[in-house]
Amino acid sequence: MGRRLLEWLELFGDAFREIRVHPLRSMLTLSGIVFGAASMVSMISLAGAVQRLASDDLKAIGLPRSFSFQDRAPQPDAVGAMAQRHPGLRMMDMQALASLEGVESVHGFNRAFMLTVGPVGRRNIDIEGVDAGYLELRNMQIVAGRSLRPLDILNSAPVAVVGQELVRDLFGAASPIGQTIKLNGKKFLVVGVVGPIEITFIPADFSFTARRIYIPYSYLTRYNRSPGRVDATIVTARPDVDFGTVFAAGVRVVRNRHGGAEDFRIENDAAEVLSDLAMADGILDGWNVVMFTIGGITLLVGGIGLFSVLLISVRERVREIGIRKALGADEGDILRLFLSESLTLAGLGAGIGVGAGMGLLIITELIVAKFGRVYTIPVNVPALIIAVVFSLLAGIIFGWYPARRAARLDPIEAISTM
Amino acid sequence: MSEALLHARALTKNYKLGQVNVPALRGVDVDIQAGEYVAIMGPSGSGKSTLMHILGCLDRATDGQYILDGSDVSNLSRRQLARVRNLKVGFVFQTFNLMPRLTVDENVALPLKYRGGISRGERKQRAMKLLDRLGLTDRIGHRPDELSGGQRQRVAIARALVGEPTILMADEPTGNLDSASGAEVLATFEELHAAGHTVVLVTHDANVAAHAERVITMADGKIVA
């Protein structure tokens, strides 16, 4: 075994030497395989990077482990006592949901639209009454001050976190932290400034999330409505539990509590994210098929180039083959001689191609960075392995016939060729 | 059974040229003893090259029997024939036939590569020993095109001898050399013969053939003298 390996190593060394004798021809021969391997590695890695960015964005926009209940009026077909009795979505529902197995958090949520007066300007603004931890759940960054805290919620405290894009209109150049704003005439202390839901890749506009004001939902509950009512509640499952089980249990609990009154709507946010992800995956899988096909065809064309050059090489070296045979080389020796050259060429092509593909990825990163976005595009390892294996296979398949032709040459005829 | 090193009986060889059979050998009997220095002589077309190819296991006779060093090689496969060539025959050609891209020592070591199982180091060592014996030590590391014709042919002789063959076959070894270099090469063959090697030399030149112990003369595919 070790001896065989040594013999092959020597063959590859000799093949490398032979290739170096015709550097230009060898490089031209390799070019098809280089392009094939490079396109496979770069395009599929790029697709993978796009896939990851898109899925990160979809997860940031959506709520991949959450479902929610939205309050609504009882349906017109609800009859009799049931229609009378509808309680609406309540904080009691939230408590029941919070006690379920596998639930990580239950967030209350209320909406309002209020005339907002700041030190500099006044505007009608969407107000979101949210729970502690909600801004974090939505991937919104606190850019100054602090977020809403559980005590703010518990006390229905008149504190506000202001969306970044409102700051200039309401406060001018001054820092908003510690200042007072009036929402429908009621004073609120500004404790923080928040940025929008952050997405990096999907061409969607979520800047509106930085044009809102976030206050404790409990304040709006008291202010707006009958005590204890909420517009919505968002339930998030722990990552280590089965989402479907938690979802089913949550729906059952709320339905039971409402005694059949259809005064809420159920939204499976996680399922929406999943279906969006599946769609994105489907598109990118299609892209991968296209890229593998293009790469494969390029490799095939590269293999044919290799084939023709090897045929020429065999023809040029007929006399050498004859001499080797006279010295005792058998057909296997000659076959291995040319096959090792073909494999070395293909291997070099694959190596250069993979390197070029990785170089393309780095160039892409640099170009994207010029536009102010920093992405790292990791090399897709399976694509790299497939590119190398296919290149070597092309080397064997397309090297086989020329090598066999060389091996079959008659030594006497070969030696008398000039 | 004959004790001859090479023992050939009733060798015939026909070449097919389209539909026509062209006989190159028409029943040749040859015996060459170990340690002999034999010249096969004849004009071109006499069949001497064909005979050498068959005796050197580069080709097979159409008919007849050929026993080389005690084993019948008349009906071996191409692969087996290649093995026999590697183990038992050393060739020297008119045009040297050195590998232009290999150095002198690599050229000499080449037959050992096809023997298999000999390490690179040992191959090199054995090549060096022969180059030393043929007075070519100072040419080690050079390529064939940096050598004179006579030196090239001596490198080719070293290559033919490196595998310690049973028989050394030379096909017009002086054909491409000036007379001084030719004399040098012929002297080398004589030295080898004196050292016990069996040498078969094919030539059309009677002056060259005269260096041998015995001359086999061919004409029209037969031995005539």
C-alpha cells in the first residue's frame, strides 16, 4: 500500500514537471475546469449567504417562536347569552397563558393614536402600549437611555421610549432623555430612544417602527378601556420546547376561558415566519440547481478541453511512449502516466478554481462594504467538495481515452515514429 | 533442450499490408550462447530488424518457437512481454532515444522505475554506478542535449545495462555517430563482452559487424551465412 502510494506520488511529481514544460497550454487546458469550479464555489456560497441573510431578516421581522391573540368584537352570529357575556381579551387571559408549560413570555399590547406635544413640535403619532421586553423581542435597539422595565408596566408609569426618527421633530437638537412630552395632554417622562426593527438584506421598509412612541401597555389599559382589557397579547414559547404543543395549549386555554365567545383572533406568527422561510429556501434551492447545472456544464466543457489537449499530447509523445515501452513499461504504466497528468491538470484546475471562487467572494464582500454593509460570505463547504470531486472525475473520465490510446500503442511503430 | 541463452526455431513473421501478406522472416533458426558477441548483418529489408525486435521481445513471431533464458516467450501476452523486456533485455538504438527532459542519471534509472519495488534512492544509486563504469560521472545532472553523440550513446548503453539484463541488443548503434565516437562505442561493447555480457548487434555495416565474434548474415528474411 505504502509502495503504491509512493509510486503515485512520483507519477504526480513527474506529471507536474511535464505540465510545467508547457505552462501556457496547461493553463488554457485548465481554464474550463477553473471556471467551472470557481462558479460552483462562488455562486453557491453567495446563494448560501443570501439565504442566511434573508432568513435572519425574516426572523427579525416576524416572531419565529410566538403566537398572538387579537381582541375583536364578538361575531354577529354569536347568539343569546354568549353574545352578552363576551369578556374581550384580558390580563386574566395573559396570566392563564403565562402559567402554561413551555411559555417563555406573555406580552400585553395596546394601541392608540394621540396628539403628541414635545418641547419643539407637535404631531399626531401612533402610540404602542407594550410590555417589558417587547422592544427586544422585535429586535429594536435602544440607542439612548433605557428600555421599558417590568416596574414601569406594573406601576402603569407615565414613561415613554421615543422612536429615533421622531426626536428631531419633537425635541430639536437637544437630547430627549429626561424631557417631558404630552400625550393627549398627559405628561410622560422620556426614558429612552429606540431604533427601527433591524433588517440587513430584504428590501422592505421597517423605518415606521422608529416613528412611534412606546409606553407601558398597562397605562393604556387604564386610560383607554375597561380595566384589564388588552388589544392583543403575544405568547412566546421557549426555544427548547415544541412550539405546536404550546400553541395548541394556549389556544385551548383562551377558548375555554371565553366559553365559546369568538371575541378574539388567533395569529400564528411563527407559522408565518416558517412559511416565508420555506418560500425563501425554495427560491434559493432553485438558484442552487441552476448554479450546479451551470458549473457542471462548464466542468464538462473543461473536461472536453482536457480531452483534446491530452489527445494532442499523446500524439506528440508517441516516440517517448515507444521508448518507455521498449524499456519495459507495460500498458498499465503508460495508462497511469497519462492518467496522472490528466488528474494533475484537473486537480490544479480545481485548486485554482476554488481559490478564484473564494477570491470572488472576498471581492464581493469588499464591493458590498463600499456600499456600507458588512457581510461575511462563508464558503459553502459541500459546494467546494463537489466542485473538487467533479473536477477530478472529469480528469479521470476525459483522461481515460487518451491514456488508453497511448497505452495501446505498438512499441515498434511508436519507436520508429519521428 | 538446447543450452543456448537465446534459442529460436523456425521463426516467421508476416506483416499485413492491406490484403497482402508481406513476409519479413521466412523460417529463421538462431542460437546465441551466453557471453557471445554476435552481429546480425544484412541490407535493409533483409529482416534483421524484425529478427531483433522478436529476439528483444518487442514483437512476437507469427510462427515458430523462441526460448529466452530457459523460458518460452513465443506466446506471451503484451503485458508479460513488457515484463520480459524489462527484466532480460537492454536496448541501444541508433538515435539514442534518451528522454530529452530527464537528466542523464534519470534516463539511466528509467528502466528500474518500470521494474517496480525499487526505491528512488536505490534506482539513482544503481544509475550512478553504471555511469561511473562508463566514465560519465561528470555528466550527471545534465540533459541529453548538452552531451555529444558518443556520450549520449554511452548514456543509452548505461540505461540498457542498469537492469542487469540477460542480453544487450543494439540496433545500428553507430549509425548516427562520427567515426571516432562510433569507435568509442564499439570499444565499449567489446569491454562489456569481455566482462561477460551477451551482446547482439544489428548493422548493415560490415566494418561494424567485424567487431563481433560471430556474424549472422541475413537476406530476404532468411539467414544466409
